[in-house]
Amino acid sequence: MTGFYRLFIAAALSLLAVAGLAAAQSDERRAEAELIADRASVAPGDTFYGALKMTMDDGWHIYWRNAGDAGLPPQLILEEGTTLPETAIGDFFWPLPHLIPVVEGEIMDYGYDDVVIFAFPVTVPEDASGELRIVAEADYLICESICIPETADVSLTLPVGAPLENAVAGAEIGEWIARVPTAFAGEARIEDAAELWSLSLRLDGGFPEGAQIRFFPFQHEISHPAAQPQKAGPDGASLILTPDRAGKITETLDGVIRIDAPGADPIGYEISAVRGEAFAGTADWDVAPAPEGTGAIGSGGEDAPISLQRIAMLAFFALIGGIILNLMPCVLPVLSMKAIGMVQAAASGHAGELKSHGLWYTGGVLVSFFVLAGALLAVRQATGSATLGFQLQHAPTVAVLTLVMFAVGLWLMGFFELGSSVQNLGGTLANRGGAAGAFFTGILAAVVGAPCVGPFLGAALGAVISQPAPSVIAVFLAMGFGMALPFLILSFVPGLHRLLPKPGKWMDTLKQAFAFPMFLTAAWLLSVVAGLAGAGAAGWTLAGATALVFAIWIGRQGGRVRKAVAVAALGVAFIYPAVQANVPGAAVSGSNAAAFTGTYGEAAWSPETVEAMLAEGRPVFVDFTASWCASCQVNKLTTLKTRKVQDAFAEANVAFLVADFTQKDPMIAQELKLRERAGVPMYLWYPAGASEPQILPELLTQELVIGLVEG
């Protein structure tokens, strides 16, 4: 995968870590974690091996450094009380993993079950004395048919003095270090010019007869669930690899090969394959596939990329959906800014200014959707899946967006004027004839509106979200163009701008009235911050709003010192709440928590709960929702929480399940991907006795839902 996607990976992984910590509600663990060492005591300047030992319940597994299509690798997070500098503790040695098929032919993971030991080197400081302590938190995702993020407090204390071996722990650690792949003694080449790639492995004397080989990549260049047909020869072996839909090799293809030979323990080698033609003598005859259950299994492959005609059709649906997006509740408050700008531009009497306004707004929307598509592709590359609205699962982003909405409300109320007070503070947002203001409005509308999955968008984006990058970007740009199209037409079609009202005193009143939807939007986003990162983060966001008002107030007083204070306060207003929101607090959990236990929703959703309810003969309604999804909240108020619908559910004994996607949840993301939906809302209706659900429209009505229940 190219460096284009690497830009966003760190942010995506931290988002997942926040979600994982929030989702783990149960005190019951599915794994025991402990720190062990190959020494009973250590000497100053010594180097020894510590290790994180994981013992899992039957049927549960954790993940390798590359989890595959879904999952997260375990990590050890040092905490207060550790007497070593962080640089003294080395990285994990990753033992050879095995395959973990999740959905046959569709989802494949890499990891471990039963017991695994992750060794790491530790260097004792030269001036060490007394005791050496390592205090840490083991953070891991453990899965069976469901996945549960867990943490465990672990510690290790060793006296500093004469070095003394720990024979028992040392033997365990040594056994698992021996399972870590070593450097490959041969050569590796990857031929990636064709539709399928060929990985050629040359080794003096070849591989053992009957050996099965499987390649495990460090990144996501290949399709993880695809089979890897094998050929062999006197000088080595070759594997046929299926590239990922967006797969591309930059310089080398890096990973490990696992070799399962008859009558021998599996062994692994780390390889770095360079581009080139296959070695002679490595693909002379076919090798029979490995029996199911070995480390070399692999079944099926991903579907081929969809046709250009299909992409064009999806782009058309995205265009229509983008137009409809202007009517969604999450976008309407921002469009009030746009409407005021259009009236002002039309009043100038210059058609060129109105056209410029429309072009700059369209540019802001398109740039935002392009960046959003790139970020989504990066999240997909880092985690194996991605959904629309991921940016609103990141508490710092939501905190900043809350303050932006609050600032816009202050502007609409006339608390400050863009281009005067703000310009004095160093901003030029709406200067230069309104071009920057129109561009900013386009960005804001796209950021707030993109998570709204309205009509036409759910299916279109869901079908394209796993396709190669150009297809994803094309459909996202079509969606953005559709969102901007009504205003673009209004700007360019002669005579249409005459339909706009003439400016007058009424505009000041209307402008101030539009401030209240912005304040309500800020309040809604503040509740999302509280759900993601706790009440403390929401409190700091309110403090940021106070600092924002102070910055504007002090900036209006004039004077160089006051302006400097205003700039500093403005920086604190936005930066500090974002930093505080990045620290997890008492957050709302994902689908595995009983987030809805009152009158709304009978239980939290899981595939097992659906199966259990259907086995009882009950129909099932599933609401895939999130607190940051405005469309979801509207559907709750107008339909799902109404007395008529609640009574209909009760009379028909409907099992009403809620899948809360406020924070990133791998299980919900997997279900959205399975149903080819890009994000929430998604509503599934299982009639009694049905094995597959009916996917309902993104906008619900009481008549629709009651008709399903009574039908």
C-alpha cells in the first residue's frame, strides 16, 4: 500500500483504542495476563528477557502484529511505578501466527489461541539499585464469535544485585522466542504485473517434500482470506497471491512465511521480496492444498473489482443522495450560513460574484469529500474496515467541531464580524469578496453532513467502500458534487438568482434567528463528546467555549497586548479541549454494553442475540444507531420512540435490539460491511422464522414500521 494511506493510520488506531477501552464493561476476563522474566535478579547494565504471557479461555483468540481483516494486536502500556526508562524496554518478539478464518472466503485474521508468550528485551540501567519494577497495562482485543476489548494490570519486580536465572520462566520464554520467525536464508521475489501476483522463494536444496507454505504480510497488500495456491521445484517454491482491491507494492513485499512440513513443527522465516521475475526451479509442479485446520489453509478470494458501468451507476446514486443530503437535519443548520451568503452575493448585482460564491462553496465541499475519502481509505487499510462517520467517533474532532458551531452561532448573533474583528485576530476567513467564507461553509457542510446516510447513499457507499481507491474517491466526489449542485445551479443559471429575496433589515433578524440552530447543533455535539470521552471532556469543551468568547471580547478592545492575549486565548479555546477529549473518560460503550435498557430497546445487539430471539419464534427489529447521527435521532423521535410503534412492537412481541455505533465497534463495523452499508443509520427487520433480514430505508415512518410488524 502506498504512503498516501499511511498519513492517517496513527489517528485511526488511536480512535480504535479509545473505543476499545470504553466498550469493556465486564469484570470477567477471557484471558489471564502476567509478566514473567528469565531472571530472578538482575545486575546493573545487564540485558534480560521479560515477557507478556497470555493464557486464553477455550475458543478465544488474540491477534498477531497484523491482525488481518479485523482485530487489533495486543500492546503493553507502561504506567506510573515503572523504574525503567521507556527506551530500556524493547519491542515484542512476535511468534509465528496461525490463520483464524472468521467468515469463509470473506474475512481472515491472524493470531494465537490457548497460550502465547510475547518476549521483549530489557536493558538494566548502569546506575540501577534496589529493585527494578515494570508496571504496565496489557491492552488486547480477544475474540470468539464476538470480540471484547480487555485490559489487565500486570507488573514485574526484580531485585538488583548478582544476576540469577529463573529456570522455569526462562525455559518458557526461550521456547516462544524459538517460535519467532528468523531471517530467510534464501531469496524472495514478487512479480506483481499480472492480475494475480507470484511470490517466488529460492532456497538451496528446496523446501521439505510435502511442505505447505503460507505467506503472512506485515501490511495489507494482499487479500487475507484468498487461497495461496502453491507450486514447488528443486530450488524452492512459489505462491500465487491475490492482491487486495487497493493493494500496491511500493518497494518490497514484507512479511513472514509459515512452513508446515509433515511430521515437523511449523517454522517461520521473515522475508522481504523485491520485484522481479520468478526464480527458475521454484514453480515446476503443483502442490496439493493443505488440509483444513493447518496453518497454510486458505479458501476462496474476494470478488473482483466491480465494473466501470457499476461504478458509474453508484456514482449517479451518490449524486442524487448528495442532493437529498441538503434536506437532512444535520446539514440544515449549516446551510443557513450559505443562504445568507447567497442573498448577499445576489444583492451585489454582479453575476460574476454570485458565480464565484457558488464555485468556492463547491470547491470547499469537494475538497472535504476528497480528504474524507482518503481518510476512510487509510482507516480501512489500518483496520480492515471503515464506515462513514468515523470522524465523529473521534472525541477531539467532535470537541473542535462543537466549538466551531458555537463560534458560527456567535457570528450569526452579531457578537463579532468576520473580516473585521476576526481579521484583527489574524484570520481572513470571509475576506476577499466572500470567497474564503463560501469555501469554509462548504467544508463545514461536508464535515457535518457526510456522516448522514440518507436515501440512495447507504447502498451506493456501502457497495463501493471496499473497492479500489479510485472508485471510492469517484463516488465520494459525486456525493459532494450532488450536495453542492443546488447552490451551483442557483449561482449559474440566469434569472434564478432573482428568486432570492432582496436584502433588508429582515436579514439581520433572520441571521440572528439562524444562530439558535447552530447553538443547538453545538449542544448536540457536546453530548457526543460526553458519550465518547466522558463528562470531563464535555466540561473542558464548555471551558473552551468560554475561552472563545473571552478571545473575541478582549480582541474587540483594541491594542497590541489585548490582541496577543486574544490570539493566545483562541488557541487555548480549541487546542486544550481537544487534548482533554483524547483522554478516555466515563464514555458510552459500544454495542456490547446495555446502553439502552429503558423503554427504548429491549437489549443490545449481537449476532448471538438475534439468533436466540429468532429461535424463540420472535420477530426482530435492529436499530444501528449513534449519538452523533442526526438522522438516527430524528427517526427515534418521529418513529421508533412513538407510542404507536412501541405498542405495535409490544403486541407483536418484537425483539427490539440496539447496536450503538457511537464509538468504533469492530463487530458493528463488520455487520455494516456484510450488509454493504457505509454507516448508520441502518435498520434490519427479521420477520419471525426468517434467517436473513430486510434492510429498511434510512428514513423511517410510523406507517412503514407498523406495516412491517402487522404484515
